[in-house]
Amino acid sequence: MITVKIILFVLLAVFSLYSFGMGIKERYEVLAMAKPEDRFDQPGKRLWGALSIVLGQRRLLREPGAGLMHLLIFWGLAVFALGIVGFILEGLFPGLVLPILGSNPYFYLLIDVFGLMAIVGMLVSAYRRYIAKVPRLGVGDWSEERTIVALIAGIVIMVISYYIGSAAHAVSAGVDRYVLAPITGILAGGMSLSASQVLYEVFWWLNVLMALGLLVFFRYSHLVHPLAAPINIYLRNLQPRGGSIKNLDLENEEEENFGVSKITDYTWKQLLDCFACAECGRCQDNCPAYISGKPLSPKKLIAVLKENLPNKTKSLGNLKEAYAATAIDSEKADLPELAGEIINEDVIWSCTTCYACQEHCPQLNEHINKIIDLRRNLVLDRSEFPSEAQLAFTNLERNFNPWGVGWSNRGDWADELDVPTMEDNKDAEYLLFVGCAGSFDDRTKNVTIALVKILQAAGISFAILGSEEKCCGDSARRLGNEYLYQSLVEENIEVFNEYGVKKVITACPHCFNTLKNEYPNFGGNYEVIHHTQLINRLIEDKKLNLQGVGDSLKLTYHDSCYLGRYNDEYEAPRRIIGHLPGASLVEMGRNKNRAFCCGAGGGRMWLEENIGNRINVMRTEQALQTKPEVIAVNCPFCLTMIEDGLKEHDQSEYVQAKDIAELVARYLQ
């Protein structure tokens, strides 16, 4: 029988669902203005991964305090929602309960407990934001905070109103389903029959208004991450972390610009990140640029992009009046240039591409490619970049290395060593890709020589390219010069294929990442191994005999970003240290996936650092706190930066920076 109550509920539900649908439509229209991107492959892998990340709250729980708070909120509301649905349905259709669950007293026990979990989580959230004032949360003024306060208050009120309403229902209907529900039972115990009948109707309607109100709230609020984040996680990048930078089609004459000039030059997935961002600040807390006083905050970068989405307002309700519902021309929309007008160029050039922001983002937002796309536009379209970058580009163009040393001298380091070239030994099992630092930097040449001694001691068949080797292209790409990067890649692949290269060894994580994860996108498919991985294998296969050299040695180990976070290799270098006779490892506070960058990545090896504190000096200080004799590294850039840091701290006489290969060579029999 259709009652007035049902009619009113249907009207409210239709309005709420309409508002919710319009909220989705309006946000879809924003995404439709951006460039296309395919993120729908491998649906099974995407779904399974999304479920494990969302339901398990894995990334959030890396921080026990904040993670537990979010776990209480997420699971509290997820289970409690079942109780709300059942409560509303039974109010509309007396006697109707959820199948299986609705007649089970344990179900109502769970609803009581999980509802309380949600309240506790929301109150802890409010405490962290408004009383403890956790810095990374960046609390704004009332105009910015009122929606957050309204959401917290609304959820708490909804849970409490459910408790009162279900208690009233237990008394007025005389049902015993709530016998195990502690909170509902306590409230029901002090309630008269006459009062329960009134309270039931009042709090039933209050639950309806609060539940449906959340659907309306979604349309007009900027707090849409509870819906957008799971979608964003499903649509996450499935490519290797180190190979996620998209190739530019430099031959496409239809492209109006390269990289990102205006916000609609981003892909729709890149803009979806803006909706998924919860502004939790985990990215900011782990960003070396931000921590060292640079103007870059990954959190604020996403927030600024979100604020400048087409027709950005606190409500997107009038979107249709401004723009068509389909993809539009950026010029027609008169959107501003991002670099310079919206985002300070110092922000763009501060990034070291260390991946710490993405490593710790619970929503799996992708910050780094957004910055690289802005750099691409500045370099390729506007020719606006730091003067030091111009020197690096010129050196790479003329001599195929950023140092600018003559390209024909690339193999000079091996003149007095018995190292064959691929031209002389085409049957070599491995190509030793030395890299620019290992070929031209005097300090890093020692690492190359140490590695050669190790390979020779283990009987490894290898050869080098000598003057035929060119820079892998890492710095050129991350500084935004995609044209230069692709030319270096194509020339290297041509030489590799000419010699039939199948396996590659390199002592540089930047070369390692580029050769392993990016070259396949250009047809260069090789088995690439970092020297620490190979050395560890050789030691464990007993192909290297290490002997003690007398004294004990206290080390700390610096995880490079491109071997660690980008390629998830944390154990091989530590196992090697564990095999060194007399060596003991003392970990820094920031280690493994929380390791602090040396400051040289993202092409910043070639740029001056004039803003804030020097990142390498900060990292060296963290290492010195362990009171080591040696700071072990696995990267030529890190070696340079740590040695400079030791000089800044006046510790060069007391502490040494050594590559893992140098340490192993010291112990070779």
C-alpha cells in the first residue's frame, strides 16, 4: 500500500539521486575536456589490486596513527551503511528486513560496534585537524573548513540518530533482534512505549534526510575523494614505475603544443587525480623539495590544479552555462597558461622526481608526470628553462654527455685495463653500459674500475661500447627535452642491436631504470641488471671470494630513488654489506621506501640549488647521525652529492662515501 510516507521518501530520493547523478555528470564533463588515455586494460588485475588496496587500507596503515583512524572510518561506515539501509527499508515497509542478515542478532551487534568505530574515527579526525592541527593537513579559514565540519558532524549525527531510532524501534515494535546490540540496548532500556513511537518516526526521518543529504552534498562539495579515490586506484598505472612517462609523438603535426600548456592538455586520468586527492599531505611530508624549503608541495600542486579546473567554483553546478559537455578547444575556453600564470616556474623546476610523493599517496595519484609535462612545454614550446639546463642540453647534443667532455674520450678510463669493446668481442655475454658519470667523472671512474675488477674476478664475459656509447637520456627527458632524449635512445638502440646485445650491466640506477623500463617503449628490449644485483648474485653463488681486511667497518646505506622506489630493489645492496667481513650496517631513520633523496634526480644534478636548504646536505646530515665510518651508495649521482655533503659538514676526513662496488673490491681475495 502506497502511503504518504512512501511518497515523501520517493520524492526526496529522486531529488537526491538526481543531484548525485548531476554531480557525476558535471565532473565527467570536466574530464571530457581533457586528452584521452587508455586505463581500461587488464580489468581483472585492476579490480583485484583495487580491492586489496582499498579494503586493506595498505598505504594508509604505513602510518599507524592516521592509518588506524582512517581504517575506523572506512570500515565503520562501510558496515554501518548496511544497518542504515535495513533501518530505512523497514521504516517504509514494516516487517521487511535484509535477507539473511536482517533477522540475525549478531548483525545488529556488528552495526552498533562499527557505528561506534566510525564515530571514534571521525572525532579523531576532527581532533587531528582542529586541536592538534597536524601541519600537513593545512587547515584553512571557515569558508574552506565548513564543508569538512559539516561532513564530520553529519556522519556523527547520523550514527547517533540510528542508535536512538533503532532503540525506539526495538521498544515500539517489540522485536528482539537488538538483544546483543549494546548501545541500542542501553538506549532502549530507558525508553517508554509512548516515547518510542514518536522517537522512532523522528529519528527514522532524520536518518533518511542525513543519508540522502550525503548524495546532494556530493554534488556541491569539493570532498569527493571517497567516491573518486577507489575509481582512481582501479585506474592506476600498471606499467613499471620507472617506465610511466609517456612518449611524445614528435612527428605529429596536428599537435598544437608539446607537453602541457593549459589544464585541458592533461589527460582525463591526470585530472581525475584532482578529484581523488584527499589533501592528506602524505606526499608533502615525504617530498625532499618541500622539506628542504623549496616552493614545491605535491599536495598544493594537485590542489592548485583542482582549483583551476575549467569553470572552477566551489560548486560545479553551473558548468553547462560555461562550456559544452564534450571536449573543447583550450583557446576557445580562454584558459590560462599553467606554467608561469598559475604555477610558479620555481615549483616546476624544484622536483627531483624521487617518487616519494607517489610512493606514499593512498589514492595512487601521479604527481611526477604532471611536472614533467609542464617542463616539456617550457622546454620544447617556450624555450624557457634554467640557463644551467641549456649547458647540459648543449653538451648532450654535441658530445652525448652532460659533462661536455669530448665523446671520443668516453672509453679512455679503460686504456690501462684489459677491457674489450663490443667491436672486439661481439660474443660477450654482457654489455657493460658504463654511463656518463662512470666514463667522464674522475671520482666515479674509480667505481667503474672497481666493478671491472669484480667482473673479471668472477669470470664474467663482458665488453663495453667505448666511444659508441651515448648518454641513456635520463636527464634530458626529466628536464623536459623529449626530442633530445628520443634521439639519444634511438642511437643507443641502433648500436645495441647492431651488436646483438641481450644483457646489460650498469652501475647507475638512472641508466638502469631508463634501459630497463623506457627503452622497451622504443623497441629496445634487453635484460638489464644493476651492478649491486649482479654482485649479490655472484657472492651468493660463491663466484667471489671476500676476505677480511683487519678492522671492523661501520656503515650506513643510502637508498637511491631510482633503484629503490622506482625499481623496488632494497635488499641486494644490504645483502652485499652483510657479506663484507667485519662490516656492520646501521640504518638511517629514513630508509628503503622512506629514504630521503640526494637531490640530483630529475635532472637537478645539472641545476643550481638556490632556494631553501641543500637536499644533499640534509641527507648527509641524516647519514652522519648514525656515526658511520662509511656511507655506502649505489649511484654515481648520490656519490657526488653525499661527498659534497660531507665537505659541507667538514666530515670528509672522518667519513667516506663509497659505492658498493668499491667496498666489495676492497675485500676481493
